[in-house]
Amino acid sequence: NVKDKLKKIFGIVSFSECQHCKLEELNDFIIKYCKEVLKDAKTFAVRVKRVGNHDFTSQQKAAELGSIILKNFPHLKVDLNNPDKTIYVEIREQDCYIFHEIVKGVGGIPLGVEGKLVSLFSGGIDSPVATWLMMKRGCKIIPLYFDCRPFTDEANLKRAKTVADILKEYDPEFELRVVEHGKFLLKAKEVLKELKLENYTCVICKRRMYKVAEEVALDEDAKGIVTGEALGQVASQTLDNLAVISQACSIPIYRPLIGFDKVEIEELARKIGTFEASTMPAQDCKAVPKKPVTKAKLDKVLEIEERLNNLGW
């Protein structure tokens, strides 16, 4: 459990479970240590690092320890290039730390040191990956899920909550916020039908999300919005549409997946652990028009929004 938790702490590049002894005990201790660690090995190597003042070099100490191991375990051979087991010894002044396994951590920057961001979090494949990438770069995330019912169903919300619980393993304070969005979509669909601009549905929908996210960001002193948008992946993510959508708010928008293709994003989702949950069965949004606009015009978007504003939206 400790290893699993350490693997998901941003800022840790690697870690090792080690044993401790004093420098004067090292030669005897290494024999006891190797009895278990090297029992199934045929070849080995010793790597030594030092901090402090000593009357030997790291290489000299590694050679000395290697000789002691060979003397006590004559069936072994030294292989410095591709050993079955490597014994690592870190000497810090008079303290020694011995280990044989290096566990890779998640790396990145400690969570929160770069400030906060608001995430548009659908729970699909893309937005959790984008969220995780910004978490890795030290950002504390406030995830917003926009509940589009009746155009989606309960399964969508359940999926988002499941994925959020996975990211909670990387940040225990990761809490999904649910924003009611279905009523706005119902009214927007009515207005768009009247204006014969139903193909603008996704652009209007996304701009509304941006505006709500900006309000949350200002309330929470967050420094921007992160989304899972990737260029050209769906109709609303063309350069023209992204330019129009971005105009909806005045704070920075971060799109860490903008140059990724779907295969690359899915590989990251598997690495993070969200892929399986993100592909849980859920209803596609029924508000999406048959032929969404791919080159939205800002003047038309503003006309639509003015009509919605006049209706109290």
C-alpha cells in the first residue's frame, strides 16, 4: 500500500525501500543483506554513492563490498553491465542505506505549487488526461462536471464520479463539482431552432461552460481553465471554433492535449489508470446536431447569446 501511494505523489521521481546501518557495520551488514536478496541470482553488481568526507572513493568502496560478497557467495559472478541483481549503497557521512530495487514514481512538480485551475471534466477519455497532466505540473484542480440531462443520462454522471475517484488517488482533495446544464441546453436548442442555427449548438454549449468555469475560477482565485480539447478531434475543436469558444472568457485556457491524437491520449489514460472507467457505457449527448458547424462566426454566436441573455440566460 505504501508503494502504491508513493507512486502517485507528484514530485517523486523514484523511491526505494532500504535498510540502514552505520558505516563501521557495513561490511558485516552487506553479507546478511545479500543472503536473501542474492539467493536466486547468478550475477550481481554493487553501486555506491557518497555524501560527506571519507578516506575512500565510491568506486573503491564498491570494489571492496563486491569482494566481500564474492568471498561469502562463491557461486556468484560480477556483471557490471547486465547483472541479475544490483546492490545499491548510499553512504551519507556515517550512515549507510542499502537497497536493491528502484521504484519509478510519477515525477512532475509537487501538487499545488503552481496554483489552481478549473477543469472542464466530462469523465470521458480526454478531460481526465488533460487534468492529470496539469496536476503533474503542480496545479491544484477544481473539476467541474456539467450535467446535461435530459440530453445525457445518469450513466454519464456515474462515469465522471468514478473517474474522479481514480484521480483522487493522486490528490485526496480532488472533489468533483456538478453543475446543472440541461436547462440551459433546452432553452438554447429552442433559440437556435428559431434562428435556424442549430448547427451552432456545440459551440454555444461550450462557451456557456467556459463562462461558468470562469466564474468559479474567479471565486476560487484559480489562474485559468484546463480542457481536454485536441485539435480537429471533433467538430467543435477546429481552429475556427476554438478561437470563437476561447473568446467567451478572459482568463487563460490551457489545452495540454491540443497536439495529441486519440491513440496517444488513450495510452496516457491507460498509464494514469482512467481508461477503463472513462470507457464505461454512457449515453452520447442527444443535443449534438447532425451537422455541427466547423467554422463558427463570432457575430452569429454573439447574436445567439444576446437572444439568450434577453430571455434571462
